[in-house]
Amino acid sequence: MTEAEYRKPQSDEARGTFDPEITSEFALPAGLAAPRAVAEPETTSEFAVPDGLDVPQPPNAESEGSAFSAPRTYSSRQAPAAFTPATGIPVVSLTKDVPWQDRMRTMLRMPVAERPAPEPGPKAEEGGPAVPRVLDLTLRIGELLLAGGEGAEDVEAAMFAVCRSYGLDRCEPNVTFTLLSISYQPSLVEDPVTASRTVRRRATDYTRLAAVFRLVDDLSDPETTISLEEAYRRLAEIRRNRHPYPTWVLTGASGLLAGAASVLVGGDLVVFVAAMVGAMFGDRLAWLCAGRGLPEFYQFTVAAMPPAAIGVALTVAHVDVKASAVITGGLFALLPGRALVAGVQDGLTGFYITASARLLEVIYLFVGIVTGVLVVLYFGVNLGAKLNPDAALQIAERPLWQIAASMLLSLTFAVLLQQERSTVLWVTLNGGVAWCVYGALHYPGGLSPVASTAVAAGLVGLFGQLLSRYRFASALPYTTAAIGPLLPGSSTYFGLLSIAQNNVDKGLVSLATAASLAMAIAIGVNLGSEISRLFLRIGSAEKRRAAKRTRGF
């Protein structure tokens, strides 16, 4: 009897015999119960394979997995290159005695398949590094560097150095103006791991920047063993550190910077005091706006008004002072030279999206300064203030006073950037050298201001890189403050004054000169940095070939 027939209800004849022990009328009497010949196992599918047709699996068969999973015999440490070019793969031997910035930059400019594998070290925890935690640490370090004003290429080099120090060699960092991302692929057949982080706040603190560089240097040192927990602890200490200078020191430095700049363009003691008071008052107003949550555009607009108002007030009161020097000194304390240099540097190194964003930020801040000064100058002209746009041609040559003023300007600029005290002296000397070179080329030599500024800025970049490389530190603390005396404060002021007096064409020419000087500063600093790398032992000539960029064809 089949199983289907066995489960069918029985006929009336089959259940005609009465049994008092049977509780169901459909039960089968004991005599009619036909025993089942073979007890078959119950199957759950009609497509089940019979027992006799089972195909035995080979004893060494691999379990079914993903098509992208790596074979058992594959190891990412001994992974071959994705392909071998017809010319072969050049052997790259990176010397260990050069700064990690140059080694990482060299490898970042190589294709992934041509990068030398990292040497195995004891920095990873037992069982291999925790990839998500390494990527998180890398992104946090990159965030601090980018928020501190570091160039995009240097941020990528630092991120690559951190990953490589923990054995993650197939990493690709990517840096834009507000977003950092990094991707790690263990091998050619495994899925990549990607993480990202957004930079929402920017703060100028070169002391913190130097501490992050020291951490990356220690991580990159093959003779130093730093675990992930230790690296996280040091990074937390860096983030918690207070600024090296209190608020009142920063306000005083802002005033001294404006006073030194006014002397640099021909001012006397009265002008020095007036510019200092105006800059300090503007700094306090900007701090007040920042505490109320206003964007930087309005902070720069408000900070530019007090120096211009004091200069106009002195002119209306017929005080025999050089009012243009007062206003120019106040502008020197506001011009965004740091963001300008970083933006041009990113553009010259091929990071065009980041460069465009940085330069757009510079334009917005500059427009804020222009708005604040133009409002004051407009009311000053209507009140009868006799401001002379041609006063820019009457700057007296006072070499000793100007050299001292340029050094004071660089020193106070370094304090405003929150630099370490050990770097303030070097950047002060670098700023004095920059002004000496500019003055020698422009006044006795008769060279144009743009060319003189470019040469002086090139020396600033050269000396800054040479001072920082063998200290394994960032070059920004040695270069940014030193370009302060070269900023185009006077050209900016006289262009705005001409526009306020309805001489638009003359004002635009002066503003174009200011833009040319700013570009000369930024390009000169970057060119000096690149020239300095020629004096450093980065390795064989093959490495320079890896650093070439595309030429547009």
C-alpha cells in the first residue's frame, strides 16, 4: 500500500466492527491493519535525490564560497603584482635616513603595484592590525592636519605613513577641502574597506600641528614600537592641549603687528600707536562676533572697520599724520596669507578641487575686508577727509627701521599662529631676511615689486623647508609668518581708496597689483620648497620619475 493510500479514510466495511476501546470512528480495526513493507524516511521535497543516486564528495573538496574570496593558498603579504609591464617593474630603494614626508610623497606618486612592500614590524597587535581602528586613527590625524592649514599633499603623505606603519600597504588616501577618505584593499581579490571623515571646524594652532607631525614621525620610525592604544592616547592629549598663548597676548600681538606694518610703509610713532589701537579694537570686535556664532566673513568685515575709522578720524581732525599708513597697518593684520599660500600650493601640486575651495575662501575673506574698509572710506570721503591715493609713491626708504619692523611683524604673526616658542626666533630671522632681499632688489636694484616679492618669497620657502625637514616637522611654522612683511597691504588699501573716490579704473589696477603680489608670494614659497627638495637625499634618480605629473596629452 502506498503512503497516499495509507493516509486515505477507510470504508464503512472496514470500521463495522465495534470496539469499546476505540475512541474514533475512523480508526482502523486491529485485524485489517496491513503492515507496511518498508519504512521509508519522510522526505520534505519531491526533488530529493534517492539514496542510491547520491554522488559522494571528494575528501579534499573546498566549501562553496564567494567568487571574490581569496584562495586558501593566497597571502596578501606575498601577493604578486597585478601585472608585469613589458619594461619590467623598477626596483625602488627608499633610504631610511630621509624625512618621512619625502618618502611617503614619493610612494604616493607611484602606482599601487609599484610601491615597495612595508617591512614587517612588531607594531601590529597579535593576529594582525585591526583595520577599521587603523583607518580611524589615520583619519583623525589627517583631520587635525587639514584643519590646521596643512597642504593636501602633505596630509595625504601623513595618512599614508600612518597606515603603512601598521602594515596596511594597499591604501589610497584622498583629501579635499572638507572631506577625508581612505580605502584599504587587503589583496586583489578581497573587498576593500573604506572610511571617511568630515572636517567641520578649522583652527590655526601650529603648536598642535607640530605635535601631530611628531606623532607621525614616531609612528613611521621602524625602530619605535607604538601600539594603537598608545597612538590614540597621544592623539587625545594633542587634542586636549591648550593654546600656548592666552587671549590677551593674541590681542596685543595683533596690535603690534599692525603697528609694525604701519612703520614698514612709512609711519612714525603716532601712526604706530594709532594702528595698534585700531587693530586691537578690531580684534576684540571679531572675538565678540565669533562668540555670537557669526561666520568669518562678518568677523573680517567688523575687524577691518576700526583701523580705517581711526585713520579717517585723524584726517578729519587735521592731525598731521600719515593716515594711509594707519589703515594699511590694520589691513596687514587681516590679510589671509596662510590660506592663500595653502591654496596656491594645492593647485601647483595637482589638488585642484581643494585649491579652488581654499582660493574661494580667500576671496570671501578678502571681500569681507573690502566691505568693511569701503564702508568707512565712503563715509570718510563724504565727511571731507582728504585721503591721497598717490601716497603709495611716497614711501620713505628707511632700511634699519623697516628691517626691525619686518622682524617684529614676523614675530607677532608667529604668535597669532600659535607657534611653538622654539620656532619663533627662526621665523623672525626668516622674515627679516625676506624683507632685506625684497628691499635690496626693489629699491637699489630697481626691480619690479612683483618680481622682488617672488624672489624674497622663494627664499622664505627654501629656508623654511631646510629648517623643517631634518627636524621632521611641518614647514608651515617656518614659512607662513615669514611672508607677513611681503603681504600686499598698501596696494589693497590704495585700490579701495580709489574706488571709494569713484576712480574705479585706477582702483582696479591697484587691486590687480595686489593680486599679482599675492600670487607671487604663494608661487615663490612653493617654488622655494620644491628647490629645497633638490638638496635633500630623497634617493636615486628613478624616484623623480615617479613624481612626474601628466602633461595634458
